[in-house]
Amino acid sequence: MITQKLAVQFLADETANCSIPVAPERFRVERFRLHDVVHFGHVRVPAYKYGNRWKFHEPDVRRAGRTIAELHWDPDDLVDPRLEDRDWPEMDPPFTGWRESIRRTIQGAAWAARRDGGCPCGTSYHPRDETGWALPCGLTPETLIERYGNHDIACTLPIPTLVWSEETWLIPRTLALILDSWEEDERALRAAPQPCSGCGAHGTHLDTWRTSTTAGWKVLCPACATATLRGYRQELNGVTYARVRERGPRAEGYLCSLCTPARPAAAWDHCHDHGFVRGPLCGSCNTMEAHGKDFLAQEGSLQHLLRCIGCRRERTLPTHHRLAALRHHLHSEHGVLGCTWGMRFCVSLDQSDDGAYEGSVRCPTMRHRSAAVRMTTSEVDVFLAGVIEAGLMASW
């Protein structure tokens, strides 16, 4: 068995002379997937988890690299991707195919180009045809490749291969075949029955039933999770993560502190500023907390963060969550009502030398210039103090 790092190196070796644009460095196990397979192009590479680390069989990895490297490649043999669109059945959770992924990338590049260069149409994306494959206003083929040339799908780089034909984008036939095969296999894997390991029931929301463990994935329905795992009652209040990591208990014996319906936990979430355990979280919630992003939009998330006795004592939040709280506030004050885009896309915010926060709020549907915002240090302190006090009051 080899590590993911070695797998990347072996794939790079096998495709060193490959003309097909591939990205071996993007070969990785995506967290919270619905199966134990990583695709290199259209080739399956099974993944195995030991000691909380994903590993692979070397022959599987090398075979995947050789398979792609041996394919015929003619960048001038182009096909129209619009002609291959299929009426796929809906999936739960939704699955984004490669055509839709490229279309969204084109839309994102067009929005960014109009934002930076200006356009009479505003920043909103307006498709020029029903398929969404026409060149949007404000975007050039060169700008698309410059901005998103590293956008990968199944460890391939399709954007640099696109050719504009004055009507639509065309893509090399070989790459279209690779991505069609990948998409079909990915859909089949996601649709495969995955019964609850406790009662054998088949669920319709496997993204919430399936959770990561140190030995791989576990599928457990909410009823079985509640029956077999413990709810967290703040037994580790004031205990450091270093002590729990050394002496236990393991987070996998608990339910996630935030998920509804119940879901097995995967890790002990802890405050990196003070080192105290906050509670058990599933892999999805734990990743959202680490990145900040929209974690505070979850019900009970603020109370969860304040389980750290250091944060409660100092009446504070970790830096990335303070920024998230400010973004949420500014988005609600200056953004478009009902905007569903993540706050990190709409609100830019930086701290100046005097401690104030300056930035702008610009939702994608805004047709006018962005709203400039500034909050002084005292305004930020007052706002965050109110947020924290509200969280503390809700905890009791």
C-alpha cells in the first residue's frame, strides 16, 4: 500500500510524456464522498483507509496513469459538447456533470471579467443562448484560460483545451470521451445501494448517513446512530484536546453536536487559540468550522464555539469566525435581499493598520457598483460583543 503523496508521484511518472492535459497533483480522496474510489480520468483507483490515512495499491495507480497516457490524442479532433447532453436522472445529493461544471466555470469567468473591466450589462451573468455554451459578454477565450486554466475535473484540465468556434466552445474528442466515461461511472457509483450497517435500511440521503471513520466510511441511519452512539453532554468541558487525543475517549463513539438528523461524529473539534475541546463533530461540520465560511449559519454553531472556556472567559471568538460574523452582518445590511451566494463570494473584508475593517459588498445579482463598507475598531468590538453575549445567553 502506498500513500496519497506517493500515488501522485507515480501518476506523474506514468504520464510524464502524456499529451493529454492531466493534473496528477489533484489526485486525492475528497472528503465525505459517497464511495471509496478516486478517478484518474475515467479510470477507477480504489482507496483504502488504515490508521486514519487513505492509501492505494501501487499497481492500481500505475495502471491508471498508463491507461490515460496510452490514449490517442489529437487536439484538432474537436466535438461539440452540446450534442452529447443527456437527460440524466436527478440524484440526491445533486451531482454536477462535467459539462455543467465547465458551463459554471465560464459563467464565473465572465462575471469576474465584467467585475474587473466593467460592462454595460453589469456584473450579472446573461447567457447568450439557451445552452449556456455561447461566449458571454465581457469574456474572451484568452481570459477564460488565464483565469481558470487550472480548473480540474477527474484530474484532467479541460479549460485549456477548449476552442471557440464563433458559435460555441469545442473540446477534443478524446477528452470528451474520458469525461463522459468518468461521469457515467461516477453516477453509477453514487447510485449503488448502500444500506445502513445497523438495520440494513436503504436511505435517500446517503450524504448524511455516510460518515468518515479512522478505518473508512460508515453508513448509519439516524435511528441506528441515535441507538448506538452517545449524545455529547459537555463531559469534556475544560479538557484540552492534547489530553483527549492521548487518553480518549474517541469522538467516533458520539453523535455530531450539530447535525440534525443525528449523524456519527468523526473528530473532536477544539479551539486552536486556547486548546480546549468544544465537542464532537462529523467530518462535514468539522471542515466547515476549520474554514470558517458559512459555519455560523448552522443552528447552534455559535453556542458550540463558545463551549471553549477560554473563549467564554475572554468573550471572544477565533479570528476566522469573527470575520465570518462580520461578513454575515455586512451582507445582511448591504447585500441583495435573499441572495443565496456564500458570504465569502459577496463580501470582501480586510483589516487596516488602525484595526478597522474595510471592504465591499457586491452580490452577483447587483447591477450597480458595490457598496463600500467600513467598521471602526470600536464598532467591531460592540458588534462582536453583542453576538457573543447572545450566544452565551442562548447556551443557558
